[in-house]
Amino acid sequence: MIDAHGATVLKSSYVLLIALTISVLTGGVIFALLQTPAPQNIMYDLVQANIQQSGVTNPVTAVLLNFRAYDTFLEFAVFFCVSIASLPYLDPSVSDASHLETKDGPLFSLVKVLVPLTILLAGYTLWVGSFKPGGAFQAGALLAGCGLLLTLSNAGVTKMTGFWWRSIFSMSLIFFILVIGFSYLNTHTFLMYPTTLSGSLILFIEFAATFSVAATLYLCYLSVRGRVVQGSHRAG
Amino acid sequence: MPINLLFDGLLVVLILVLASGALFSTNIFNGIVLFISLGLAVSIAWVRLYAIDVAIAEVTIGAGLTGALLLGAWKRLEIKKSLHSSISNKETKND
Amino acid sequence: MQAELYSVCAVILFALGLIAFLVKHGVFHKVLALNVMGIGVFMLLLATSAFYPNAIDPLTHGMVLTGIVVAVAGSALALNLATQVDLPSQSDEITRHDKPD
């Protein structure tokens, strides 16, 4: 049915029915949740017992990139598929200009200061992920935010369908496969890193993953935005 | 102990109020801005639960990037709506 | 005590997201509701794996990290499809003079 503004809404009796049903189910779930016994904490001790062999000290990084590296490999593959799925939605008429076109005072100074600092911060977050909270995803997200700031201040963006951009999208998978091949040659087991080199191999994979994640997140933003041209109503 | 619990309780109330505001607001722009604030409040909750990597990731990806995505898509649909309404106005004028 | 508080908040968040998903029309409300449901699930996962200070469950944290990134990718694809559809959706129509109930 249509309300006063002409928008479509559900009938209020249906809304009440849905809200009541979900409230009853929520009450049941909360009651069951408060009855369950507290879970045993075995995972922390297991991880701490083996963390010397993993090459890093941060338990989350060790779990993501050493003990459960196969899951992270599959997640990089999912991200690669997302970048393939978002590429056709880019605006095809974008030019290759990449200089800062803004004339606003505050925005120009902000971009001049923030972008180099953010790149530095992303590099630090990537490196510190080995022994403090940080890591590849956080650093990649910081770089993507950098790209977002540049787009919002009218710095032109290049077409992302060239060869080098595509190699950045697939960089994480390629480097991971290289590491798998290298560790197979050393230990003759699938995905078992040689113990003395595991810290460096993890940093190698994270380095590639940062650029891949940053490029894919930036591509997701660009594909949704289309092109908003000043002064004309082009919807992309 | 009680001061920690008080802080957690207030944070939970803040999160629930922001979530209801973001989900049940009539204006979409209000909903998106409240969703970005919800991402920030939830990131503080992750720090309270000793998940610092998750907090950093949530504040950059969850609040920042999802918010920018939603705002970009909203702007694009606004432009499309104004185009369609101007076209239909011209059609009704030509009748 | 802290874990139970956050678990209850997580379930309420999920329920709010589910109600908004079923009741509201329009693609933005659906995407927002799906994201809020995801936040609820992450909160439940993290609340049951924070035991005492400096003794966390790192496996759950890795799962939540992966989940956040996949959720944003899913929202991006959903908004891609939404902005490419040429006709405005029913709930975005301001004036429709010939629409039956």
C-alpha cells in the first residue's frame, strides 16, 4: 500500500506480526544463550605453544598466515573474483590525467599533508603486524582510503583495465602461489613453510596482499560511484 | 569492576540507539551517516573485547569504506531520480 | 559478565537488522540491514572468545577479520547491481498517478 508521500510501505498489521515473531524468537535465543556454559579456552594455549615455529609473535597474524594459511589463500581468491566482477562497472570515459585539479584551499593542503602520511602509516601497519596488532588487511584499507581521498579531491584516476593494474589485482595470489611452490621445494609438504624462513615468507605474502586489497577496495568504490561530472547530470 | 560494567552498558545502549536510528530512519542520507557512526561505536566495543586488529579493520573498512560506498551510490541514484523526474515532467507537459 | 552483556547486545542487533530487512523497502535499507546483521554476528563471535585480558582466541579474530572484508565486498557488488538498474524502484517513486494498490 502507498502512504501519504507515495512511497510503498507494508501494511501495519504485517509489520506488527513480523516484529512480534522476531521478538519472541530473539527472547528465546537470549534465554538459550544465557543458559549455555562458558566455552573452554584451549585455543590460546595451543597457539602460544607453537608460536615460536611460526616466525611472528602476534597470535592473530600467526593464525591467519601460518596456521590457517589455506583459508587466507581462499580469501585472496574471493577478493580476486570480486575485482573481476567490479571491473566492468567502471566509467569507460575516464581520462589519464592524474594531477590535482582542486582549487579549494583547505582541501588542497589537507590532501598534500594526509596522503604521504597515510602511505607511511600503511607501511608501518604492515610491518608491525608481526608483533603488534596490525597486518595486511588494515594496511590495504588505509591505502584504499588514501585513494578515496584523492578521488574526492578531483585528482584524476587512470583506467584500471591496463596490464599493470590487472597485475596488482592478481599480485596476492601470484605471490602466495610462489611461496607455496618454494616451501614445497624445501619441505616436500603442501603449505608447510621452512621454519627459519617463515617470518620473511609471511612478510612477503603480506606485502603483496596489501597492494591487492587496497586496489580491490578502491576499485569497489570507483565502480559504485560512476562518474559525477561537475555541472552536468550524467548518471554514469 | 562496576565502572567497567557501567562503561560497557553505556556503550551497548549507544550501539543499539545508533542501530535503530540507522535502520528505521525515513531519510536515506540520515541512515547512512548514522551507520558510519555505528561503525565507529562498534569499533570501540571491539577494543573493549580485546580484539585490536579487528577494531582497526572495522574502523577503516567497515565504517569508512562502506560509508563512502553507500554515499557514492546514494548520490548516483539521486542524480538518476532527478533525471527521470525531469523527463517525466517534460512528457506530461507535452501532452 | 562483560561477555554476556555483549552477547545479548549482539542478538538484539541481529534481530533489529532482520526486522528492518523484512519491513523496509528500497535497496539502501536492505544493504544497511544486512550490514547491521553482520555486525551482530561479529559481536557474538568476539564476545564468546574474549576470556580474560591477553588471553584471546585468535582463530575467531581471524574469522571476523575475513568476515568484515567479505561483507564490504558483498555490499559493493549489491550496490553495483542497484545503480545499474535503469528504472527507479517502487519505493523511490515520488509521484505515480496510475499505480494500483
